[in-house]
Amino acid sequence: LEQTPWLEHGRVGELSISHVGHAATQAYQPNPARARIKADNSSVLRAFALTGQGVAILPDWLIEDDLRTGRLIHLLPEWQLTRQGVYALYPDTRHLPLKVRVFIDFMKHQS
């Protein structure tokens, strides 16, 4: 795996994956210097992965059909991406539309 070309997402800063199901958590941090391709779009990285250009960490919702049909394979199913933060930026809470407030509250409770 260390020698495999890496497809890196440019907007994901600190990215690591952790081995789950063991008493001692192991973590692996991909080496950005090994990235063959760097892109700011998961769909672009998916396209490169589909043509065999390298290994990428991609969201499940984007590749579920590719996994089901065998176009892509899940290399390390016992490993998972470390949780990433989600941030909501808004100018002023006094004039925040109710639907935005409800969405923010929903997202807070998902963590």
C-alpha cells in the first residue's frame, strides 16, 4: 500500500484512517508527497480511481454503486476515516431563517 499511487483530496487537510475493532487504535496518515494527483473534487478523484490511476479515500454515497458492481473495491474495510468537522457560517443569528436554524440544530445532534 505504501508504494501505491495516492489520489489526494486537496481540501481535506489532516486526513487519517483508523483501524477499528482492536483494543489499541492504530492510525495511518497518508503521505502527501506520494500523491500522484491532487484535486478539490471527490468526483474527479473517483474518475481517476475508476481508470486505475491510484487509491483514494472517497465518500460512501459517491461510490456505493461502484462498490456494488465491482468497478471499485474497498481496500481496507476494517479501517475508517477519522471524523471530520462540519462548520456552519452565517452572518447574524437574529435574522437566521428558521429552516437554517433547524438544520444547524439537527447537524449538532448528529455528532
